[in-house]
Amino acid sequence: MSILILVVSSIAVLYLLFQLIKAGKQGRFVQTLRDLLIIFLAILMTAVIAYLAYRFFRAF
């Protein structure tokens, strides 16, 4: 399951990087950068929640 999340997250980050390059040429750099930051924060939050769940279930 975690490998699937990693693959999907990697694809999303690569897609947004390509969009960032394309947006730089079109003048929408800041909007795309904001979207990339939102995706990064979502991935980070998912990792933290998974880690906390792992620690919680390991305690029992």
C-alpha cells in the first residue's frame, strides 16, 4: 500500500514540476508553485499520519 502511495505521489510531483516549467513560460509561475506546495504538504501530512498510526498500533 505504501509503495502505491509513493508511486502516485512521485507521479504527481513530476507532473507538477513539468507544469511549473510550462507555467514559467506562460507567466503563471506563482500559481503553479503554490499548487506544488499544496501537493508537498499533502504528501507530508500523509506520511506523518501513517507514521503515527504505525506507532499507535505497535504499542498494542
